[in-house]
Amino acid sequence: MIRNSTLFLSFIFLFSACSERSPKTLISHFEKKSETDKVLERAIANLGEGGKCLIDIFNVDTLESEVKELEQKLESSPKSVGTWKHLDLSTLPSPQSHFLKKYGKDLGDLNNPDAFDYSSCRDVPCIYNKIYGKEKDVAGYVHYLWYLRFGHMLAADNKIPVQKSKNPGEYQDKTHSFDKYLFSHKELYALWRLSHMLKAPHTTLNYLKEVQKIPRGENFETASAAACGLAYSSGYILLTDDCLSLSSDQDMGFLYQAITHELSHHIDFESGRGSKKIYRSHKDDYLELAGFFMEEYVDKDGKAQRRWAHKKDIKLVSQYAGTAPEENFAESIAFFRVEGDITKKNLTNEHYDFVSKEFYFSQSFERERIFKSWIEEYQPDILQKSFKAVIDCSKEKSSPKSVYFSPKDFSNPLLPQMLNCLGERALEMTQELKNKTMLYKPDGCRAHNHHSMEGKWNAFMKEALIKIFDKYVEDLKKDPAYLGRIKSFYDDLSDKTPAREAYVNCYGESDEPKCFSDLIRKRATEKALALNLPDDQTNELIDMYASYHSYETVKDELKKSYHDLVKSQIEGIRSEAKTLWKSCEGISHNDSETPSGSVFQIADGYMVSSFYNCLNSEAPSSIKNAVRGISVNQMKVQNAKEELILFNEVKPAFLSLLTDIYKMEREKEEKSAADLLSKEQGQLRSDILSSFHWVKNVVDNQQIMSDCKKRAYELIKLKPLFHLPKTLFSDYLEKNTCLNISTSKEFTSWLEGSKGQFSEKITSGLDEKMLIAGTNQAKACVKEFPVDSAVNKIRFRKEREACLMNKWSDLENSTLSEVLNDPLVIKFQVSSVELKSKLELNRRRLQLRLMKEYFN
Amino acid sequence: MKQTMYLALLLLAACGVKHSSVDYGKTKVSDLVAMKGHPVEEKPIPVKDGKMLIFDNNEKFQVKDDIVTHGFKEPKGDERSLLYWKHKLKDCDTVTKKIAVTDGHIAPEYELKCSAEGVTVIYTEGSEFVSRIIEHDKK
């Protein structure tokens, strides 16, 4: 019966996983809003001629269109409410209102909020442009597009998140003019280009808050001059000029590698979170893959020393990649994207495949690979154009002479006019796609213009086109109506909805790629069979459909789409986070339980365990509520698998919001504590000196200080929830309340009055010490002269007793000398004669007790 | 009934957590080997008359003059959380020190040391995770 039930459940699960009747997904509705995300491609139409690069369309018009496109996709309800200066947030597009709500306080000159006149602004790009002192400029759009694509702020303010000075505009003990914090026009272009180069996981980081440049010309305050970028797991990336350097060809320069490297550190942090390690790169599999191990020891001063070392035959993309696994990780991922050919040569195959699969959805970026991937990406377009070319050319009576193809390129004999016609069409298609990729792809001009790639684009395209043309010609020969029949199949190829649905329905399956492939092939088969083609042609169509909708491509696109969907729903998620915080805040608090759970964490901060445990136990159901609150066009989540995907996407956003609340409350608590101490005016010291039950040791000043502080923590009314009492109060107590407390009038007078009590304590302490010393000796004697049998008990009786008695005098002397050195004995001048007579008095009683206890 | 009880006891004994009984500063290498078996590897360290004995699961013991002075352990379960340690050591006069100055692009490591409990934990600035536990003698 159990087996039957399991079988039954398996069927249901299989059905829910693979059935095409699975409930509709939200993501299909969400994606329909942005199917026309082709701003750059539209820009091509306006350019007219070829040979242009991405930099040629770096202008306000292009950027403005991109903003509109992305905003349309991220539009949501509810919107953020409130105001930012003169702007009513509810009247702005949702992404702008969310941006101003989150980052509105961190814009511009933070020394003087009125330094820039924003009154004429109606949108975020305008606000940024005012900060740059410009009107309708690319600067404002690049900053805002960075937020739309990456979800964090590309800062334009004068306070570095981890600077020493509390004052904005001060860094490295100098005051800096505001313009030194802003990016140059060239840097802005490179940042925009980089935003096109990177995809998930670089664009789906959940805990990164901002990327900020430090004042031009400065090095970091806290790190060596050698570092040009710093990544903080608390959510920041800082950059110096060196990390922003560019070549005269602005598609080249260290900036691309450096920023990708710092973003990759955040991938390392975030992937590590799930693995219970600080960094993904510290997991055993990566250490093994990259060849690192830790050398650690404690030095002669008791200080821990830890250094990473690596195997001698390690393969590295750069020398720096050999300094630590986390640097190796970031460096390998950055090189992989920016310097594909160098990376392929310098990494082991295993490491190369790992980076490709884990962080680039199985793509790679060697120049030849890039060309091939573009041809794959544009396959539907190429197929449709080839399809039309073969039909047109089969009817063409005369065509200009072309030497592009030769008759032996094709397996079928072709009439000269058809060969000429196809050659002409092929040339057009090759050039058109070259122009398109040069302009549209961020790697376009770099790849096409590289000296090693001369002629390769044409060769790759020719190879692809020969295959396609040849096949169509063959099919046309067999069945003149064939091409007409498969037209609908091609038209359907670019519809991504079925692929998205298949991905969602296979999410979490033990073999996701297989499940996905099965579903996609099933759909392709249904469509292909409807065409009534011979088996080999049907199979070819199925293979083509499956290869176009590859698992990795769909996964890549959906990762970003779900991230964007969650970003668009941030207000609902914020509301759930606030509700949870309030409900846990309301319980009665204590710090006696062990803090447990790791859903919500607080970095290196503190929180009383009752609060922490409440948040951790309740967070999963709050996240579930947030997921169920998500809606697109009034549609709520219906698909169980999609709910799971959304849970995993909402979770980091939810926890990040909870962390923001924690930080805010922690700051408030710190202020309350400072306020309380500034007003207490010595009352606390008086209260502590009103009784002395808290004193555990009267001679050790360090201990008295420690006890005084503990007593103070008891008396202070503010019971912190987000700090250890010592963090908030210790410094103040040491310098004020408990300072010289043992020499205070009250303390000295209490001590004098308690002298009798202390003498008694000393003598009882002497007895205890003698008992311990005697016990140890008795045990040693039993070891030497055992009592493990009746015979041995009698046989060694005299030796055992002698063993104890002969040592007794030594034991008394060492105990006495120890007690005479006790600070209490010295302080109260207890005489050695008095202590000796006490020992003599108790001697026989103690000896008999030990013999009775251990020798019988 | 008796059999079930014995079985339960046996199971409890088999699954029970084995606590390290190394007395740092006193236990000799021979005692350690008797307790844990032979180390997988021995490595020199830049401490006079010192060496590192490496066991399975990345457990290491630092030795000086044949005496075990420190144990290096991987944190498990709640031990991985820095809050767990801050809570556990809240009554201890802990000392926090930066332990590694690197030219890296990421935050440095710190040690949180409680001499009275004979334990030091290693964590990274701004992170909630403890990467290593070092046991030593109690002072």
C-alpha cells in the first residue's frame, strides 16, 4: 500500500511537472510587456550606413528610449508613496519612485542638500544631470540605466560609504570639490557599454547597494595603494581612477575588467550565503578546482596567522589571481568575460568550464566563439531570410554575376543564375548582420575589428549559409510545396512563451535540463507533425526548434526576468518585511536562548536572541505571503513551480529590506544610548556605590572594573535589543562611572568594615586548597599502590599510607606559599603563623578523611 | 522491552557527539594520536619547535615541543554564525583584532578571542559567518 501511494504521488508529481496544462505563469504576462526590447536594433535603422559601433549611438535619444523600454517592463503597483523634494512619488513611473525612495537621501552634495536646484526636474535622469551641472545629457541616463539594469545605485554623491570622516566631501584628510566624485564622459560611455555586456548573475545581485568612485586622484583610506577597487559584503564597491582607466579605443581599457572583477566579488559573497561559507570561492570544490589551500598557525604572540597558498602547477589568468581564492574567483570571471581568448589559454579546462557554466550560462567569449554565438542567436532571422532567398532565387531568371559561391559548395547542382542570386543574397545577409552586430553588440567592434579575425566573419557566415541554402534547395527539389508549409513553423520559432513555460514547469526537477528538453521537443514534435513532412524533415525541424530554445538561453533570460519582476513588486515586499519586524518587535524579549537559524542574518552586528529567533522562524511564511501578493495585470501566482522560483527570488530582496530596518533601528538605539548617558550626570555611580554585593574580588582592579560594569548594565534602564550592553556603555563606564571606583570613599569604607569577613574567607579558602592537594596525592598513591582487589588492599596498605603521609609536609608548604601570595592575604596582612596553626589544627582530620575516601 | 532499551542506549552512544578532550598546553602528541589516530599530514610552521598536524575534515592541531597548543576546527551548524559566538561569549572579556592585512579587494579577517574560554573565532569584516574556530588553553 505504501508502495502504491508512493507510485500514485510520483504520478501526480510527474503530471504536475510535465503536463502542458500547468497553470499559466506570471512571467509570460510580465514578459509580454517588454517583447519589443530592441531599442538598439531600431537605432540601426536610423543610421543608414555600416561600419558604426556602439559608441556612435551613445546619445540621449538612444538612452532615453532604453529607459522607456525598461521602465515599461518594471512598471508595477503599488507604487512607492511619499515625496522627494517637490516630486510626488506616486506620479512617477514605479522604478523612479522606488529609486528615489531608496536612494533619494544619497544624491548630490550631502553637505548641502540645496547645492543643486532640482526644481525643474520631473524625472531621475534630470536629477542626476543637475548634479553634473548639465541639461539633457547622457550622464543622467547612464546613472539611472545602471540602476534599472543592475538594481543598485551608481553613486553621484560626496560621501564614501566607509570613509573615516563623518563629513561628506572629506577623504584622506582632505576636502574635495564635488566634481571630483563624478564620472567623466568617457567613463560614462564605458559604464553604459558594460551594462550591456553583463547579464545575470552580475545584474541580479541582491545585496549590492552602490558603486561609488572615490575623489579623483586619491587612493583608498583603508587599503594599500596597490588596490584600485574594493568590494564590501555589506553592499558596496569603491573605485579609484586606476579601475576606471580606458584606452583611446573606448571599448578597451582596464575599467571593464576591474568593475566586472568587483561585481564578481559580490557574486562570490552572494553564492557563498547559500553554501554557509563566507565566499563561494572558499568551498572545497573551488579550492580543489583552482588549486588553493590555507596555511594557518598561531604565532609566538598568540595571534592567528592565516595565508592562502596554492599548488605549484596552478594555472592563472593573472598573477593577482594567485593571491587568494576569492581574488582568483573574481579575476577568472572578469577575464572570462573581457579577455576570452587569454582566459581560454590560461585556465585549466575544468576551471574554464566551471566559469562558463556557473556564471555565463555556458557561453564563452573567445572572438571566434562570439562570432558563432551571434550566428546562433540570429538563427531565426537567418533562416527566414534564407528561406525567402531560396524561393526568390528559384524564380529569378537573371542575376548579376557573383563569385561568392561556387557550384561545388552545394551538394545539389544549381543553375548559374540561382548560384549568382544566392551569392548576392548571402553577401547582403553577411554584411547586414555584421553591421548589426558591430552596432548592437557591446563586443561587436572589438571582435570585428581585431586583426586576427579578418575574413573570419565572412567564412563563418558562408559556412552557415551553404548548409541552410543547400538544405532548402534539396527540400524544394523533393517537394515544391515544402517551403510554403514550414513557413508557419519558422514564424512560431521566435515565440518564447512555450520555452518559458517549459522552464518554469521543470524548475526543481532532479534533471531540469532533461525535463526542459523533453517538453520543448514534445511541443516541436506536435507542430512539426502537423506539417505532414517526411520523418527526416520532421526531425530536422524538431532539432532546430530545440537548439534555438536551449535550456541555458532560456534560463539566462528568465533569471533576469524574474529578478525584474520582483524589483517591480518591491513595495509589496517592503510592506511584508515591515509587518514581520513589527510583530517580532512586539514580543517580550530576552537574550537567554541560543540564537538559531540562518534565514535572516545581521553580518557582524548583534541582536537579542528572542528577536533574532522570531525573525528567523517567521521569515519563510512572510516571504510566502509576499510572493502570493505579487500580481501582474491583476493576475496572481497560480503555478506551484513558479511560486517556488519567486520564493527564491523574493527571499534575498525581503531579507535585504529586513536588514535595512535592522540597521535603522540599530542606529536609533545607539543614539538613545548616547542620549541616556549624556543625561545621567553621575547618578549611575551613586547607585552602584549604594551597595557592594556586586564585588567579587577586592584586590584585582581589572576584576573590580569588570564587576562594576556588570552592575551598571543591570542598573541602566535601556535594555538594548541590537547591541551588546558592553558595546554601547563600556567605554563610558570605564571613563566615568567606574573610573577609580575602588579608591572611592564609599568603597574604602565598606572594605574596612568587612575585614573580619574577608579573614574568614581566607582561612576557609586555605582548607579548600589543602583538600584539593591532598586528594590529588591520594589518587596518585592509589595509582601506585592499587586497591583493585581485597589482596592488594591489604598488601599495599602501609605503602599507600606512607605515600600520603610522607608528602603531606610538602603539600602544606606549597599550599601555604600559594595562599600567602593571595592579594587578599597581602591586603589584609594575614600572618603566616596564624595560617600554619590553622593547617596543624585540621591536619589529622583531613588525612583520615582522604584515607577513608580513597584507600578503602 | 529490555532489548529495546539496550538498543536505544547503544544507538545513543554510537550517535553521540564526541567532544574533544584535548587539554591544550598539556596534552602530548602521543595522547592526541591515541585519541584521534595518526595525522594525514604534518607540516612545518614558522614557530620555533612547532609543527602542524593535519587530520581529516580540515581539523588541525598545532604542536610545540611535543605539546598540543592549539586546535583548528571547522565550524558546524550554529557555530558558523558570528552571532552565536557573540552570544556565547557575551560575558567574556573578548578581544577583537585584525588578523590579515592583504592587498586584496575584499574586507579583512578578524579574530574574536576569549582567553577565559580558550576559544578564538575567525570572521571577515562585515560578514556573519565564522570561518574557523581555534581552541587553546584557558587563561
